[in-house]
Amino acid sequence: MISFIPNTIQRIYLVLTLDLKKSPSRLQIEILSGQGTFIMTTLQSSLSFYIYATSGGTLFRHTLQELFRLKLWKKYSKAEQQPEYRFTLENGILTKEQRDFYEKNGFIVIRNLVSLEALDRFRKRFQDVCTGKVDTFGMTIMKDVAIAKSEFADGEKAITKIQDFTLDDELFQYCCLPEVVKYVENFTGPNVMAMHTMLINKPPDPGTQTSRHPLHQDLYYFPFRPADRIVCAWTAMEHIHRGNGCLVVLPGTHKGELQPHGYPEWEGGVNKMYHGIQKFDPNGERIHLEMWTGDTVFFHPVLIHGSGTNRTDGFRKAISCHYAGSECEYVECGDIQDLISKEVTAIFKKRTGIQEARFEDVWRVKSRLVKGERINL
């Protein structure tokens, strides 16, 4: 709202086109010489506020007093209008159709975004990590709960995922790829932080179905907000399909709230920190994202998603980074995130010996600036 200062003479111009046959909520407002703000000028004249509306060639004029009397001020005020886009920002990369799709569904796939050459470098680095050829300081090395009982004993076949590779300059190059970051900025803004990184090596399932990942929301793992300025970039390092456990998403669920998570009661066991949503609509729409090498999906952290069992003989690989605008802030997590915050913090304390560490401290240590200025995170 605009506040008027007594004894100060101001004139405010607001131009709009109004079809009087339609609802006032459909007003399209244009501010003269302004970029989304009201222009106020001191003039030697009486205070007046003009609304110009056209209908069938007839021109109408309303003064400020008439506007209040008609109780149309809030509907006419630009400050009160709902923005057309909530989940995306304008930077000229996403088309209107792409923005509309993401706004509705909470994800978008960009085909053939990352080159084969880049993915080959990351694959080679992963192999070097698995065989102990490079320093893994700061990384979290994960194994499938069933691998200890399987034929896979060491090397690349023993490791199902590496996380937190921001300190590895070779793998961190994925987070900095210009072709990826230019899309990321549509969601985070220009100050981009890499918050969480993974290279996933989903193993062939030995029959326990432990290679699947339960349906979950990534925001459950994060102690920073707002959610709308966070996005995941997830790139297929090979052809990923339903047979080897592609991602499955529940479109539109990014518009909902963070749900309670916990370990699912699976007969074959569950991998560490593979928490899943405890209650969800089993009849809701699901989309299986079959992707080719280099395809990249960007998705919102509240979007419900998971991945299926790898029923092939090969290891299915993908690389990902969760980004956030550095203007995001750390928040106190409520009871809904209590389980994961305790698990993650306990691992961090054991690894570092810092017994007073908090959940947000874990994220401060493993996050890294990608572009712009580091502000809060």
C-alpha cells in the first residue's frame, strides 16, 4: 500500500486496461516509467489518483476517493497481485512453456545437456575414488546394505554412492558446468551455492530390493529455506530406464507441504538415511523419467520422488547437485526433521570430533560457492 504524507502534494499515475465485462481480478496493470513500483512526483496541484479504464471505446476515470468507495483498491493494487510465477525466475534461459511446465509439475528435463566428455571425466574420477587412487577427504562413501552378503567385494562394485564431493576439484566441476548453472539460476537466482552432491552407482539388486529408494522429499534433509530457491540438477551418466531403476516423480506435489519421513519397513532391509514418506496417496499420478546419457532433470525439493529397483546386471550411474540461492537462510528444524538431523549430526560428530556441532554446521562445512556472492549459507 502507498502511505501519503500530510502537507505533501503528490500525484501518482497508474494506467490499466480493464474489460468491464470480466472480473477485476483479470486486471493487467502497467506502471508508467517504472519497473514494478509506483512513481510518485511532487507537483503544484491537488492530490489525485486516476484509474483509466476502457470498455468498448468508452473512457472512465476514477479518483482515489472513488476507488476506496468502490472497494476496488486491493484488486487494483500491484502489490496485492499474485505473481504469475512462484517457482521460477526470469533470466531468459527457460522458455515460457518450460517455466509453465515446472510451475505446474515441479520438474523439467533438459535433453542432452551435459557432454559425453564431461561425464567420462566424472566416471573416471569415481573409479579412482573407489580404488583408493585419490584422497576422499570430506566425502561420504556409501554401500548398499545387501552388498556385504553379495559377490561384490571391493572397488567400484562395492560402492553405491559417494556424497559431499565439493572439496574434490574434479567432481566439483559438474556443479560448475556453465550449461547446468545457466538453468540453475532460473530457480536460485545469480548467487549460487552447491549444497549437496552425489554420484550414484545403483547396483544390480540381489533380490532384496534394497537398491530402490523410497519416495521422499529432499527438503526433509535440508535445514535451510526458502524451498522455492532450492533446486536439484540430476544428470544421467548412461541410459536410465525402468529396468535399471529410473527416477519416478509425483507431478505437482511440490505445491504441498513437507511430509513426515521415516525408515520403511522393508523385508530386505533399508540403506542408511534412505528415509521415505510415511503416508502418501498410492493412487496418485506417477511419471517414470527415462533419460539418456547427458539428459538432466531439474526438480523442486518438495517434489515427491524416488527410484526403482535395478533389475539389470549393470551399475546405473547418475551425478547430481542440490543448489540454493546464497540468500537462503538456515532455520531451526521442527520435529518433522528430528530423525534425519540427529542421524546426520551424529555421523558428523563421530567423523570430526566436534561434539557441539549442530545440523546446520554440517551444511556450512560441505557447501561451496559456485557463482556470485556468498551471503548467508
